[in-house]
Amino acid sequence: MAAPRSPASVTVTQKTPALDFSYTYPAAAARIAPLRRWLDAQRSALRTKALRDATADRREATKSGFPFRQHDATTEWKVVTDTPRLLSLSVESYRYTGGAHGGTVIDSVVWDKARARRVAPRAMFVSDGALQDLLGKTWCEKLKAARVKRLGGDIADDDIFPCPTVDKLTLLLGSTDARAIDRIGLIAGQYVAGSYAEGMYEITLPVTPALLRIVRPEWRAMFVAR
């Protein structure tokens, strides 16, 4: 008897005159039935709304005699790390609705395998304030260095894009050995830390003993300092 096939990554695409739609999630997520159902439901809702909006926009453009630019809705989930207890995922969503350019949003979620539930990464820490107190200074220093490198020169104090606080960032929980969470990614999305042309900024920091202390007690065993 042949062994059952493991679920592969899932990609659903749909292309109409109004919309180019794509939604992808990895095999690690497809193997977890309740997570797969949630992703499929999200995909269905996103596709329904995107198609409705694009169709209405195309109809209005035709009625008004204006050129219509096909909308784009692309969502891709990726594995950040997969430990025995936690599946850490990131998602990048691109939307184009006919303007000068599209926009990309990045987010994250953690699946708790033992309790079969989704958890926001920042909910694993005692508070946003504690994260800011511990990581804020280092984050701003590393962000400034990254902006200088990307922009090709020193930058003065930026009144338009000051260093964002940690609560404005996307948190990614990662691991170097797929056994425990030992690093954290801080991501400033488009327009959060710079102009559209600058794009997004990502800084990765290790889990330190100090960071471990502000992990909520119920999650602390899933982390390790290094």
C-alpha cells in the first residue's frame, strides 16, 4: 500500500480582465488542517472582495470612457521557522488598484501546534512598552545605519519619517536550529520608516536573556537566549 502523500504548497490563481489574483501558502501550513481551513477562508474572502472592487472599477472606467488598469492582488505566506511547538509564518500582500503604483504589506502569525490556535507574535511578550524599552534604542540605531547605506549618504533628523516605535513594526519569530525561538525580526513596512522608494527595512536581533525575561511565562519555554 502506498504511503499517503504529504500536502504540498498551495497556490490558487485567477486571472480575469479586471483582476490578476494569486494566493499561496507553504506545505508546512497545508499539513495543519485547522490552519489550512483558516487560510482557505481568508483566500476566499480576499478574492471575493478584490474581484468585486476590480469589476466595479472596470465598469465605472468603461462607463466614463477612461482607460482601465487591471488590478492585482497577490498574497504569499512563507515559513519563518518551524519548531516542534510553533510554526512561525510571514505573509507579504501586494495590491494594485490602478494608481501610480501598488502597495505591499507584510504581517506575521504564529501557529501553536499544541493548542491548535493562531497567536500574534507580539502577544507572546508582556507588553509593547516592554519591547520598546528593551529594543527601541538598538532598533533606531540599526535602522539609521540601514537607511544611510540604502540612500547612499548620511541622513539628518527626519521629521517626515522619524524612527518608528516597535509597536508600529511587524515582528517575526525565528530560529537558527528549528528547535526554539532564538531571534526576532523587526520589519518596518512601506511608508513606516521611509518613502515608497526606500521600501521596507528589516533588522534581526538575537533573543537575549533580557528579551527572554519579557516573554510571557506561558511562552518562555519555547524561546532560548543566545
